[in-house]
Amino acid sequence: LNEPRSMPLEFFDNYPELKGKQEGLVVALCTSDKRVLEYVEKSVEDLCRAVPGIGGFFTITMSENLTHCKSRGEEDECEKCKNPPIYKLITDVMHAISRGIKKVDENIKLIAWTWSWKGRMSDEEFELCIKNLPEGTIVQSNSEALKPKNYSNGYIVKYVVAEKKYYISNALPIGHG
């Protein structure tokens, strides 16, 4: 999932209060508006019900697509998103997706790819983003973008570390290999 996707500018003629950051002729749905997060949650729930046995969702929260008001990492012209840090916007979307999943099947996996997080967030925000993801989220990272870290209560995978409540592919408990 690369959601919520931006909408054409004319969409906001009917929904001006949902208008977030604009790039050209497309505008982000502002995720600081609870209705946008409710829409994401309900859409994921509906998709899970429509596809029984779905294994999981792979999410990209910062990319070439405008998915929230700070998905490019720049300063934001959206008044509602001016103050919240980038990690908060990311984790808000991830929690909405997780809530939609959990309403249908607790076994459906949620994967958060850290694509484009580095360079758009400070190291502190990056760590806060991982720590504030929904419990059980699988964190996938492109290792060339990360620096080695060591957290006393976590797992280390080459360059990635997260608290024990998260899963990281090829994870080994600290001190085991």
C-alpha cells in the first residue's frame, strides 16, 4: 500500500477541509484530519473482508507519490501538518491500516518499509517512528540507507534494530550471532 494517495486538485472543490500539501495538479489528503485516517482504516478493513486469507500488506509511506503532507520531507504548507513531526504522520497512517486489519484478522501481517525515511527525518525521528509503529509491525529496511545502531532491549539485523515487539526479517536477538 502506498496510501492515502493524492487526489486531483478538483476533488477538493467538494472537500476543501481535507486538502493537504499540493504538488502541481495533485493534492495530499491531509492525514491530520481524522476523517482521512478513518477512510484509510475502513478501506483496509473492506479490502481484508473482500480478500479472505490475504497474507498481509507491504506499506510505503514516503516515496515518489504524495501520500501525506510531509511524504516528501519538506516543510509543509498545510496548516494542520505544520507542527507534527514526519514520524507522527507516518505512524498515524500505519495505525489506521493496522486497525483496519485487526477488525478482520489478527494474523494479517503489516510491513512498514523505511524507504526514503533516512534523509527526510533525523536519526531521532527515525527511531521514534519505528518505536511508535503498531505492535507486531514488520519493519523492512534498505540497509544501505542505515547506520549501525545498538539498543539495549532490541534485536539487531545488520543495520536495523527495533524493540522486541516488532519483527525484522533475519533478526537475531542481540548477543546471538
